[in-house]
Amino acid sequence: MSNSEHYEKLFTEFPPVTTDEWEKKISSDLKGADYEKKLIWNTEEGFRVKPYYRADALQGLEYINGQKQAQPGIFKAGKDWIVHQDIYTPDISEANRLAKDAVNHGACSIGLNSLDVATHKQMSVLLDGIDLATTRILFTGSKSYPLTLELFYYEVSSRGLSGKDLQGGLNFDPLSYLLLHGDFYINFGNNLEEAEYLLNTTIKRLPLFRPITVNGHYFQNSGSTLVQELGFSLAAANEYLASLTGKGFIVDTLAPRMIFHFACGPNYFMEIAKFRAARLLWAKIVEQYHPEDPATTGMFIHASTSTWNKTIFDPYVNMLRTTTEGMSAAIGQADSVVIGPFDGSYTQPDDFSYRIARNQQLIFKEESYLNRISDPSAGAYYIESLTDSLAQHAWELFRNIEGMGGMIEAVKAGFVQEEIEKNSNRKKADIEQRKSVLIGTNEFPELKEMMLEKVNLNLDQQDNNDGKFKKIHPLRVSRHIEMLRLSTEKFIKMGNRRPEVFLFTFGNLAMMRARAGFATNFFGCAGFAVCDHPGFETIESGIDAVTGERPDIVVFCSSDEEYEELAGKAAPALKAALKNLIIVVAGYPKDKTEALKNAGVDDFIHIRSNLFESLGKFSKKMGIQIE
């Protein structure tokens, strides 16, 4: 019997299970619990995700047929992606050194900031020793992109190179400038003239260069949903298509010269689906401009790991975050991927953090072989369903914006900014309530970690003043909580004692240990010292230990049933012995709160406490100035 016959016989021994049978089994296992509440995920993107998917989930998905027929442009043709590395330093010589090191150790694409490059000599220094024929150059910042392009081409010519085979691009994106600064640089008409010049110049001299970038990553890094990132990015791209085709450019010339720069966040499967949905929708938009070449509907996706969820404290966790995010980009078939250095949230990255970021991608390729198969998620019931849901909802948002008159009008009306702000506020609230967890920041902090001397606080300062129009504000969602802890470190640096929390553990062993762990994590997030105890045999021995230690805060850790006795005996004695002592109860026994307050309890911490507000209140009581 052949292997195939063996496997066919094996499968016949297991009769198929219908969806109805699965549903009955799930209902039985739930034992009366609400199916919707327990198993249905209502995403922030606005659609429901079921607990499982089967083959019938693919029925009716139009793009699946298109995929089987290999329609050009919809899905990326190649398997591999470009390993990109951004160089952040403004120093031209140092940027060159870092760029050469990156190229020599695995990167084949470099992002360079040309803000301070105003002469050919400076451009030569920036690009010295870099083989432009094999290294893709993306200019990520410039005071004048036409000047940057001219200086780059002059350097190309001075080396005797032909520009026809050189690859790279410019981060020219007037709509992102509008969103970040509250107005256009000069005006949109002037921006279009610059775009015409950049397009005409690259078409003639650097035909593989992409001079226009749609920076969708700003949306996600300002707190948007993935649907919003997709919908707003597509609307911005269509604004460019409509405006520039109106200037006489044909879509076959224009669309292939655009870069879509998306962020890649922690929502692993959803991010994979996002990249696939982006290609579907862009193809649909480009088709409306009647391209002659079907390949024109293709999308060049540059993916960068998000900055939104990166943290200062326990920064090595950032490596874990960027690993899964980078995998989503690779599996989602991004054309170019950049993984941010783990320390980029608080300092200028160094050789080590650049190397780790670069090597993460090399491991994806050389050890995980993610570059050896095209569209590896194709056919996966779950991801295909997510792709369809994201595409439908992003398309609806795109159409709404077009109904407003396009992306510029939607921005001027404040619609884009307000929609992102609403979702950003919700995400920040989830972090403060610890519904969303950032390890080392709002949960499981490293208690002895000190970061103040390592942090450059100017890196992510926020300009909250609006310009002519409302702005979006890329930020790190953990920043305000981190500032609490950094304020504690400043307080200590000024010669003050580190605020100390004493855990008064008593009574029911399971409850006191659970609540002691909760309190340790809670106060550790503000950088307070926590003094734990395995459990006092008597309330009196606990009182003696607290008065001997003289902490700033004492936390009663026990069961709800024992709190009234504990607080009734301990609180008055401790208040009498320690004048400024703050007494806190871990938990919130509703029927006993008034009695506990009357006994001398000042506050409660529990699962519904707002971490930021509570810790801010405790910090201020101890004289810590919150910045």
C-alpha cells in the first residue's frame, strides 16, 4: 500500500464532523455560559471573530477565486522581502558608519535622514563606501526632497553609474505633513508641483526609484485601529492618484512609484490579514483608473514595527514584541521590512541594538525559512476570513472619506484626527486599567530597574498644539505611566528615600498571597520599593513590623472576610504610631468599605483601579512632582 493510499484509508476511518455537531459540543462544554460573551471576540476594528473557522468560511469570498486565477497585482509574486534598516542619527559621518556596518552585516536597504544634507560634499560623505548598485537607499527626511534627489543623482553620476537600475525612494508625503503639523508646507498646489518634479526626474533618471510615500504607520502609531490605518492610507493614496492623474500622469506611471509604509503592531494574525487586505483594496482602486498593464495594480509595502507599544522599562521585552511584529510583516508578504531597535524608545540606538534588530530578520530567513514560500497564510480559514472582514470595513471607511470630498477635506473637517483620537483614548484607558498589558510597565515590573540615567526624554516629547487644522499625535501609549516611575527616580536622585510600601499579609494564605502579588505589581509600576512578608501569625506582630520599618504606605493583604478585624485593630494603632502613613486595602469588599474607611483605611487598590490615576495620587501625597 502506497503512502497516499495509507493516508486516504486513515481519513476514511474518521467520519466528517458537521458544524452543527461542533456547535452542540461547544454548548455542552460551556455548561450554560453565554456563548457570545465567552467565545466571540468583538474587535476594535468593528467586526466579530468567531472561536473557530472551517472550510465553509471561504465560500463566497470573491478574492479567493481571483487568487486561484493568479490575477496580477493582487498578491505579491515573490517569496523574499528586503531587509531594511533605518539610521536615526542626524550626524552625517556617524550615519554613514552605521549604514556601512548594516550593509556589511545583512541589510540590503538603508533609510537615511538627509535633513542636514545641503551640498554634494555632504551627500558624498553620507553615501561613502555604500554600493548604490546593490543597496536600496530610502531618504526618510529632507528639508527639500527635490534638492535631495538632485544631490543623490549628482553622486550617482560622479561615480559613473547609470541610474536606470538603482532602487530606492523618497519619503515625500504632503498629506502626512498636513496631519502632523496642522497645515501644508506652503500649500497643496506647491506640493503637487514638487511631486511633478520628483516624478518626472525619477522617470527620466532613476526609473526604479519611488518618490512618493503613503505613511500609514502614522495612523497606527497615533492609536488608530487597523481598519482606520488601511482606510485612511488608501484615501491618502487615492488623493495623490486623483490629483496627479489630473496633472497628466497616467496611472501606469504613477502607481508603481508609490510606497505604502504601514506599521506592524502586536495583533499577530490581524496584522498578517491587514497586509493582504491592503493589496486587495489597492488593486480595486487602481483598476478604476484603467491601467494598461495589469501589474500596475500591485502595491509596494514597506512595513515597520510599531512604536506605539514600545516601552522604556524592561526594554528587552521590545525584542519579543518586534519579533512577532516582524513575523507578521514577513508572513503577510511585505516587500520591505524594518525592525526597530529595542532601545529606540528612549535613546539613540547603538551598534548592539541595530545588530539585534537586523539579525531578527536574518533569523526569519536563514533559520525559519519564511522567505521560501509565497503567501504562506493563503487558504488558512481564519486569516482568509480576517482578510475579508478587514477589507470590507476598510473599504466602507474609504468610501465614507470619498463621500466627504476626499482625504484632504476629511482632514480639514477633523474627521480623521477625531476618529483616531477616540480609539487612542480607548487604548490608553485599557493600559491604565490593565485590560491591555505591557510587560514591565503596567504589569510585572522589574522592581529594582532604574532607567533615568539612560533615557533621553526629548525623543518623544509631544507637541499638543494644533496648527490651522487638528493634528494627529504619534506616541507611545506607555509614556504617561513611565513618567510616573521616572518622576520617582528623580525624587530619589534629589536625595529623598525611595517610597516604600509594606505588605501587611495576614489570614487566609491563598488570598493574602494573591493580593500581595497584585499589590507588588501595582506599586512596582511607580518604582516604589515593596517590602513583602510571608504572612504574620498575629495582627500584633504585623503592627510591630510595620512600625519598625516605618514605610510610606502599608497595604493590608488578606481575605474580604478578615479585613474588618484586621483594619479595626491595625489601622488605629498604625495611624497613631506613624503620622503620615497611608493605609491601603488590596481588594474592594463592597459591603465593608465604609467600616474600613472609618477604621482608618485611606484607599483601595483592585482589579478595576485606574493604575495611572491611583499611582499619581499616591505619588503626589508623598511629594513627588509628576512631569
